[in-house]
Amino acid sequence: MKTIYVKIEEQAKPYLDTRQNEIHVSICYAMAKRLLSQYPDADPEVVLPAILLHDVGWKMVPEEKHLGAFGPRGKDMETRRIHEIEGVGIARRILASLEYDRRKTEEILVIIEGHDSRDEALSLNDAVVKDADKLWRFTPAGLETDRKRFGFDKRQYASWLRAMIDTWFFTTAARKIAREGLDEVELVMQCEQRGESPSEEASKDLE
């Protein structure tokens, strides 16, 4: 039997075939589950639908406008807001079609409406969604995807991300995950420089 989250994901999928959002959302979903395991007071019935649906609105934005609206050089706040507002409408229709709890739906929509443009977190649920969204960049796949589309070399982008950790994240767990992710990326870069594999480096540490 399909869980409600699988059903939400299936309905979101047609809106995620842009900006590599299918990969982005799958990683964010995994990060949200990790954070939920650390914060039992957060509500998975709000957090998980919100993270699955948070970027569906990019489908309604012309692709040539995407890069100007997010990332280190993203200055187009109007386009960023459009994807949030469009995302609210799409998410509302999806959740209504699944007869999702109305009270939880309204909280989900508020989170989506400000997940990028709102600097503060309105609740623990909102903080977990915001943190899970940004943690994508601290995974090997996310870092590599973003540094290429923004025109950074890997070391330069990893350094910029590390400087943003204390500014970006609301939860202690997210900051820890972010630092561990960058440590892993930097270990790989060091090994690549020496022509070694990370497993060889780990073997040395055990000697």
C-alpha cells in the first residue's frame, strides 16, 4: 500500500523535471528525515509534504530565469518569490486532491510560501524544512551540481559553503550534518590531489 508521502511525491514529480529538482528533492527528503529523528517535537506530517512540494513552483518559471534567482549570485528576488507563490497554488491542489488534513495543509503552504525568501523560521517545522533544503548543497551530488552551474571550482565553492553554515542553519543538527558533509568532500579532494582513493586514506588512519 502506498504511503501518503509516496502519493504526494508521485503528484509532485511532473513539476520537478527542471533545475535538477528530482535529485534535489530526493536528497532534501532524506535530510528532512534525518533532522526529524533528532527533533521529535517536529511534525513529519507537515515537514515531509512541505519538503516534497517546496520547489514545484520552479516549473512555472522560464528556465532562463532560474540561475538569476538563487545561489551565490542570485539577485532576482521577484523570480524567487514567483516560484514560492506558484508552488503554494500547486501544492494546495495536490494536497486537496489527496484529501490531506486541512489544518496541516495550511501550515505546509505557509512554509512553502516563504521557504527561500523569509529569513526567519516561523516554527520548528519551518526550521527543519529550511535546513533540509539547504543541506542538499553539503552532499557530494548537491555540491557538484551547484558549483558547476554557478561557475565555481570545487574547493572555492566548499570554502564558501563552510563560511555560510552558522548564518544559514537554524538547528544544531543541520550545522553538524553540513560540517560533516564538507569534511567528506574535502577529504575526497585531498585524496584526488595525491592520486589516492578515500578508502586508502581511511586505511592510513587505522595504521
